[in-house]
Amino acid sequence: MRRLLAHPRVYVAWLVVLVSALFAAYATDPYVFGFAVFVLGAATGAIGVAGLFCVVLDPGASRRDKWMVSAVLLLAVAAVLRALAMLGSFRWA
């Protein structure tokens, strides 16, 4: 499992899946979007912790991999935070 999580492609793929799922959920329904934001946000947190331990804090990882994973994880967190901010603009009642 650690070998799989040590590749930056995993985190780039997660960012693509995350953004695609958020766009699809936004187009569907506000309640589906809200549920998707919370579930995908929790998954992003778990993947972020895995990336932190498996790549960023790994002394054997290259500098390029560390920077790429850090940048991709920051973009994923920014996407989730933006989606959370969008939830406040919905009229729920």
C-alpha cells in the first residue's frame, strides 16, 4: 500500500476525481452536493494525511515528488473549501 501511495499520480488522479464529482453533484441537487462535499472532504483529509506521511515526510522521496504532492493536496483542499463556501449560498428552505 505504501508503494501505491508514494506515487504523485495517485494524488493527481484524486484531484481530478474530486473536482469531477463536485461538479457532477453541484449540477444534480443541493442536498446531493452537500452530502458529496462532506464525504469528499473527509476522503480528501484522509488522502492528505496519507500523502503527508508517505511522500512529504519520506526522506527517500525526491524533491519534485514532494512539491508535486504538496501542490496537488493544497489544490484539493482549496476545492473542498470552495465547495463548503458555496454551500452557504444555497437557499435550503
